[in-house]
Amino acid sequence: MSESNCILDTRALTMDFGGLRAVDAMNLKVCEGEIVALIGPNGAGKTTFFNCVTGMLKPSLGTIVITMPDGQEKEIQGKRPNVVTNYGLARTFQNIRLFQNLTVLENVMIGRHTRMKAGILGAVLRNKATKEEEERVIYESYEYLKKLHLEQHVNELAKNLPYGAQRRLEIARAMATEPFLLLLDEPAAGMNPQETRELDNLIVKIRDTEKITILLIEHDMNLVMSLSERIYVMDYGKLIAQGTPEEIKHHPEVIKAYLGEEVDA
Amino acid sequence: MSNVSTEIKPTSFLSFKELKKSLFTAVWFMILTLPIMVIKVNTIENTVEWHWNRMVFVGLLIFFGSWGWRYLLARREMGPRPRKAESERKRFNLTAILMERKQVRTPTIIILAVMVIVFPFISSMYQTNIMITALNYIILGLGLNIVIGLGGMLHLGYIAFYAVGAYSYALLNYHFGVSFWLALPIGAGLSAIFGILLAIPVLRLRGDYLAIVTLGFGEIVRIILENWNDFSFGPSGIANIPRPGLFGIDFSLPQVTTFIYFIMIGLVVFTIFLMIRLENSRLGRAWVAMREDEVASRAMGIDIRKNKLTAFSLGAVWAGMAGVVFASKTTFINPASFTIWESVMVLSIVVLGGMGSIIGIIIAALIMILLPEYLRAFSEFRMLLFGFLLVAMMVFRPGGLVPAKRKVYTFPQEEAGNE
Ligand SMILES: Nc1ncnc2c1ncn2[C@@H]1O[C@H](COP(=O)(O)OP(=O)(O)O)[C@@H](O)[C@H]1O
Ligand SMILES: [Mg+2]
């Protein structure tokens, strides 16, 4: 991993909730084209870390630097989520947050929001440019659905989808924002082994064909080990280890953290 | 719960157990209403009168009422799901056929249009006036629908914008002689500005908190109008507001009523047209996304602050226009026309019709305004009936009279697969 093509770089990122330090001086780097995993026991602070990076939370300390595809560097800590999304970071949620009463296609169309222009006047006048944009977005959204094998559900309400399909729709919706970095929060949670395997292929495909870098939180160790090139391990908000899957498997701290969790449970 | 509901058959409602339940409810209500329904103090003769016959009425009413209510509830619970869905689809298809198939849609629209055009010429001025009121509420309902139905923000001060519209016409006309036609856009614009003024402090609020603040806003506007005598002429209001004119033509009263009716029809058609466009636009989708999940919509790159500002101000535009028309129709306004009850009325129309459903809101507005006018006998029980109607709607048809439907898109591949 070379310094030059790092697209996400968090430096001493810290998040306090009152007295609780949920994320403690996290240094994490993601380079272009990588699939990186962030793992750790429940409550380690992984989701909170994602929330800080995507602007859902304003970190207490530290900086988050992104490098956009055009080479521009930006500090994004404390920026509002819609701004961060506009820069090209997209995410999914651990507890699925689809637009339940909208159709599958509409969910993805909303993902296109930042890449569209029409305002009030456009909507009211429905001029040629708006009409064309609308048609283009319908077409593009359908293409995103096809990529995630959801095209047969196109007009169904999101809430009526099977669980695995809902997870995939979240990914499709996030991809529709045209990110250069996709943050997936436990994408395989609740999936059966068959669906998990399909997801594995899908994520690799997204990285390879869409050229989207991926940072994922995951509990399914098989998925993490087969998918990711590098792994960061968190425990109690702190980074306790990082390295290749092989290194992590044999890392004493990691084994301790996970064994500790098992003893607790 | 589920096995209970599968056990219940409609016939089992004749069972002793169910009858006993209703009997208990009835007795309970009879005791509960005893002080207000039965005991009456005759202040002239200083005696206490006992109206036992009323107790019997209450008992019978509650007995059959509760029995019927639970019967309907149970039927809803266990109703053979697939068959019900099918019949519902059939029912929906009727509107779908009317609206979607070209051969049917065009005649439907023509018939409707003819009915709408002929109406003022075949009915009395009184009826036309009621219809104007109903049309006004359609506009208010559709405007509030932007904030509540699409944006998902519970707005209880909507009528304040109606007041802004009405007072801007009345005052501008009083001081500067501004005409109705000029006041219409000005009133709409001022309302929009007030919408933004309200939206700024409530940007961070949601749900109950938003409801309380907007409620307060509505009351503040009314109280200001009531007390700022130099500005708004206080509770005595403003009289002699001119009716709308047309190239200086001298209209008789029935003629001008018909004229206002057609202005309202024009405004309603204009509103519906814009609402349909807004609904399936980038902006409309952003509103609905915000309603569905604010956090997720932020993550999708939607600027929530801008979204709320546009929803509040655009919603206010329609209230402003309706307000201008209201002032010109009644020729007299005072703060009493803009109480919280008017807000509740418009809210009821949106909820009854179905959040986000244009057709539903139109039907609900017609029902809510026309029905009480033609059922004068029930006027005392109006609020009671509304309350009952709303509760029944929430229980049996939570989506409203005509639940909003999402747009269906077709793709070549899909069609090929279906055929
Ligand atoms: N909004 C919040 N307010 C207070 N505490 C929070 C909040 N979000 C998360 N936490 C706490 O921060 C810790 C880390 O949570 P989280 O990031 O969800 O863990 P993980 O995703 O690794 O399971 C937990 O102890 C959790 O209770
Ligand atoms: Mg988590």
C-alpha cells in the first residue's frame, strides 16, 4: 500500500459520547482499488467510525482526509452527510434503512439525487432538460438494479422484498450516488450462506468492474478472510491490529479480543 | 393473537361470549354517561329529573356499536388475505382503468369537465358558494399535503399562511387599492416568505416537537392579528374587500359568485397539475425520501435543510392563494376565521383522503365540506362525527380513502418477460 493513492485517511479520529470514548484515535487508510475490512467485537465502535466518516456524526477530535478521483484532497470531518455523499463517499446501514414505502426503482432513483440538477422550476415547467434527465435517471437506476440482480423486483415496494434483496438494494442505492469509496456496514448480516457467497462475488465485481474502493464492516469471518486484502481490528474504540488476513488470523491481540468476547457471551 | 383471530368466524359473533362483552361495554357506558345524559337539574323548579329512557338509548347504541365494531375488526384481522387482496386490486383497477387507459380516460375527463362547467348554472348561488368553499379546502389540502403527505412533517399551523394570504389582499387593497389579480401572486409570495420564516427555527425538530411549534406559530399569527389594532384592525376585521373583477365588467352578485367558482376551478386544476408534476420529480422524491427515513435520505445526498425549506414555503404558497380567494369571496375577514380548528380541518382532509394521495384529498375535501352542509340536522354532532370518522379510518383504512400509489415504471425487458 503506497502513500500516493490513499483515498481515505483518518488521523487520530476520536468520538466521545459523554464519558464514553466510542472511537479512540483511529488511524485508518484505504487505498484506491482495495477491499478493506474493519472488524471487532460488538460495541467496538465500528459503526460509530463509519458515522464519523460519512458525516452522520461530528467527530470530537481528529481529521479525515479524502483524495477525490481528480487528485483533490479534502478534509471532511464535521461536514454534513449530503456534502460527503456529494464528494463521493456512500454507505449502507447495519440496520437496513430503505425507503420502505417506495418502490425498488424509486429507492435507487433517490440515490441519483446528488447527480441530478432539476430544481423547483425544472419540476414545475418540466422542460426538455428535466425530461431528459428524468428519463436518463430511470434508465440508469434500472441498470444499477440489474447489476445487483434486483430487476425482477423493480416496481415492488422496498418493504416487501426478502431480507437478502433488501441488503442488496441498499448497496444498489449507495452505488447510484456514484461513489469512489463505498462503506458497507455488515452487508451479510442476516443472510444465509448461499446469499453470503453471492454477496462475496458481487462485492468483488463492484470493485473490479465499477472501480469502487470498498471498506466494509463484517462479522462473517469467512467472508472477511476471503474478500479483504487488508483488515483493521478494533476493540473498545481502539485500533488493536492491522494487516493481511493471514497476519490477523494469528495476531495474539485479535485472538484475545475475540476469545474474550466468546467468554463473555 | 394470530390463532385467536383464525378461530373467530363471523358466525361466532352471535356467541354468548361476544354478546357478553358488548353487554359489559354497554353497561359501563350507561354508568359513565349517567351524570350527563340521565340526571338533569331543573333550575326553575329546583328539582332533579331522571331521564331513564336516555340511558336505554345509550345502552342500545353502545351495545350494537361495540358489537359491530369488534365484528368489523375481527373480519379485518382474519379476512382471507389473498382473496381480499384480489378484490382490492379489482376495486383499484376501476380507478386505474378510468385514469390510465386512454379510451376511457378522455371521456371520463370530458364528462367530469362538463359537470364542473355546468354546475354553477344549474344550482343555486347558495350551492355554488358551498362548492367554492369546498374547492378552497381542496387547495388547502393539496398544499398541506406537500408538508405532511410528502414531507412527513406534522404541521399544525398551516392556517396561518391562509391568514397571511387573506390579510395581504385585504390590507393591500385597503391601503393601496391593489386588485385581486395582483394580490393573488403577492399573497402567495408573502405566504412563501412566512413559510421560510417558520421553517428556519423548526429545521431541527421532528414529530411531536414540530407539531407543537407549528401549532404555536399558527396561534401567534392569529393572536397578532387579533391584537395589533393599528395593523390588522383587531377582532373587528376588515370589511368591504372587493370581489374579483374582470376588465371592469359590472357583475351582479350571482354572476360574480359564478366567476369566483371558475377562478377556483382554474386554481384547483392548476394545483393538481403542479402536484402531479412535483410528485414524480427529483424534488418530490426527495420530500418523500425525507418522510420515509431522514437519516438515509441525508446519506443519499439530500440536503435536509433545503428540503424542509422548500416543502414549507411551497406548501404555504397554496394556502396564500386560497386565502386571497377566501377574502375576496367573503368580502370580510377577521381573525376568527383562522383558528386552530381550521388547521385541524385541513389536516383531517389530508389524513382522511390519504397522505400523498391527490384524488383522495379531493374526495375528502368534498366530503368534509359538502356533507355537513347538506346534513344540517347533524350540525351539532359535526365534530363528534368527524372524530368518529377519523378513528374509524385509522383503524380500518389507515392509508386513507384512496391510499397513495407509487408510480409504476415499465421497461422493455420486463414487458417481454410478462408476455
Ligand atoms: N449515538 C450514540 N450515543 C451514545 N452512545 C453511542 C451512540 N452510538 C453508539 N454508542 C455507543 O458507542 C459504542 C460503539 O457502538 P458501535 O459503533 O455501534 O459499535 P459496533 O458497530 O462496533 O458494534 C457502544 O458502546 C454504543 O453503545
Ligand atoms: Mg455496528
